[in-house]
Amino acid sequence: MKRLLALAASATALAASSASAQDIAITNATIATGDGSEPIEGATVVVRGGKIIAAGSGVAVPAGIDTVDGSGSWVTPGLFATVTSLGLWDVGAVSESNDTRAGDSPFSAALDVAPIVNPNSQHIAIHRAAGVTRAASVTMPSSSIFGGQGAIIDLGSDADPVVMPRAFQVVALGEGGARLSGGSRASAHALFRNALREASQFGENASIPGRASRPAESTTGDDLPVDPRLSGEDAERGDDVLLTRFDAAALVPVVRGEQRLYVMVERASDIRSTLALKREFPRLDMVLVGASEGWLAARDIAAARVPVIADGLDDLPQNFEELAATQSNIGRMVEAGVKVAINASAMENPRNLNQYAGNLVALTRVPGAAGLSWGQAFAAISSVPAEISGMGGRAGTLAAGAMGDLVVWDGDPLEVGSMPTAVYIDGVRQPLDNHQSRLRDRYRDIDESELPEGYDW
């Protein structure tokens, strides 16, 4: 414990300014690089200029870099959380502070979270203190089967959290999609196909000179990979269209394969129907989200080379589309060759990711169950979600050239009792205090003589 306290104190001393990256080397630590390999004892990680320079055993520390003895500690890349609501709400029950759903909005696919992420949200601070350094944040389908465009954010204590705006689009095609589209999965699929065809036609019209009546600035951001005339008036559209022109414009990158499509499905039959859409729309860059019955369709998913973001704690059915739910789901999909990232069952609580990963390691010791090795489990909350999110090799890994996101833990990060003692994002030491930690400190050793009179009786 004294060594861990010394490490934390040394790191604090090195952080002369929280606004600039620190060049630092941590030696003699147990290091997990996040690439699926097992932890390395007595290893070193070097960060310089906000980037990882080297990590592993036998790493030489360059001259001029401050060195901290990490004996007794673990060092890992930051955790990468997928499909979260981080930065989108403060109090869930208070609608004025909750931007996670837009049920009364005339728009759906055009919704974009990038402008509304709040870097001062306490949920960001709490998850940063839990070792989460990057996340995918998005609104949920509520006015339509489409949830809108999610962003990749970092959880740093600065005013610019958005790393990749409009990184993916979300659509619900399971029970949720059926409910939102009229009460049947048939309606959800019809609406989805119609939307993609409308978007495809809209993009073709805008790409033909003279089709769009006037150019205009993009309503979804200057860097959207769509012809800028998509936001112009489109007199060519017929009277039978179902999408607003803004929603149609937002879906053009999806049909072109320029923006990932996160499809929320659970049931095995829904998964296979979703995979079949690739034959009709071959450019779709799909990711399955949820997939509680994915193990039943694992070979089909692997053959289609579609990655999965799976709930980490689906061990019992919660509804009819999860009747075959089992905690062996992720292990069985990985065994079949599916690329799987672990998702928090509750979008607002991805700080439990390392616990879910640890559960899957423990599952390998249960007869008849399918779990993951330590390296596989940690990769499923670090490098794999980073790769699925379009940041492969840059986040979720301690590899040369990757972002300087690392977490120093007081023990095995996949054990429930382990906690971060230091968190770096882009090489910048981050504050770990938040409302929860301040309340803990306030009441841990409270002097009862300072309590209000109401506590006397």
C-alpha cells in the first residue's frame, strides 16, 4: 500500500499542469497491453508527447523522462465504453437535464449528439475515476426506429470531449423497433428498407448536377462525408416520402458504407434477418448491438464478419426476444470467431465493464460454461471496442503510437475490489474527484457535533 501511495504522490508531483501532457515512464508494474495477450509482470510503459512510446518487458526508458516505480500496481490502457449516454444527462428523472431521448422530435436519423455532450457532467467525472477514458455516446430510438448519430468522446477534464462526431447511426430492429414502427417487426423492416432506399435516391439526386435547386451549408456539420447539396432543397422528391430531407441526408453515409450502422437486435432470428440485409444493401457497415441470443447464430455472424457489442450480464431472459440468454453467450461467439466487445447492460453505468469482463474470466472455471481468458476479456473492454468504433490501434491499447490513455490500478483491474489510482488521457493526468468521492470524504469521518439540531433526537 505504501508503494501505491508513493506512486500516486509521485504522479501528482509530475502533474505540474493538468492542461499539458506529461512525459512519464512507469517501471516494475504488471502491464496489460490490451491486445488480447496476458499481463506482463515487471514491465515498463513509456509515454511521451501524449503518445505511447513503448510498453512491455525489457523496455529502456529514454533519457530525460521522469520515472515512477510501479511495483505492486497494474497499468492498462483506458477502458473503452460503447453505446453509452455519457455526457447526455445529469438527473435521469428530470427531463430538463436528460437529452437521451427525443420522443417528440420530428427528426430521428438526423439527431446528432456531438453538439450536446456536456464535458462537466458528473457521470463523465465518475466514469473517468473508474478508468473509462473513451466512450461512444448516443441518443436512443424513441420517435422512430432510428436513434440518431453517435459520437466518440474522451472523458478528459477539458472543454472539448468530442473526438469523432457522427461516428455511427443507431437503428432498432427487434422488439423495440417493432414497438416504435407500428407494433410489428414486419413494419420495422419495411420502414428500415424504405428509409435506406429514400436515402440512396436522395444521395443520387444530390450527386447529379442541377438536381438540387441550390447549394447550402450542411445542416449536420461541415465535415459530414456527404455532398453539401444534400442540405439544399430537393424538389425532386415525391409526395410519398416518409423521411424528412434532414433524416434522409443523415442516412446517405450509411447506405454508402461511410458511416457505421449499429443495429439493436437480440433474438437469433432477428440477427439472421439483419445479416441478410447485407445482400440487399452490400455497402452497409453493420455492428450488432445486444445480441443476447447471438450464440445461436454465431457461425452466421462470423461468416458475415460483422462485429458485436454484447451485453455483459445477460444471463436470464428479460423478455421474449431473450429467451435463450446465457452468460456463456459472449464466450461462445468468440469461440466461433466473432469479434465481440462487452457493453454495459445499463447504458448509464459502463463503469461496471471491468466487473463484467472479470465475470467472463471466472466463467472459464465453471464446468460446461464458455468464458474468456484474462487477455481476451480485457481486450473486449479496451482494444476491441476501440476497433469497432473506428479507433483501432489508436485507443484501448498500450502500443507504440497509440494515444497516451492509461490507467494505474491498485490491483488486478478485473477484480471487483481494484480501483484506479491514476488516469491519463492523451498523456494528461486527470482529476479523479467527483460528487460521489466528495460525499464519501465528507461523511467518512464526520464530527457529529457539527450536525444540524434535527439529528439530536
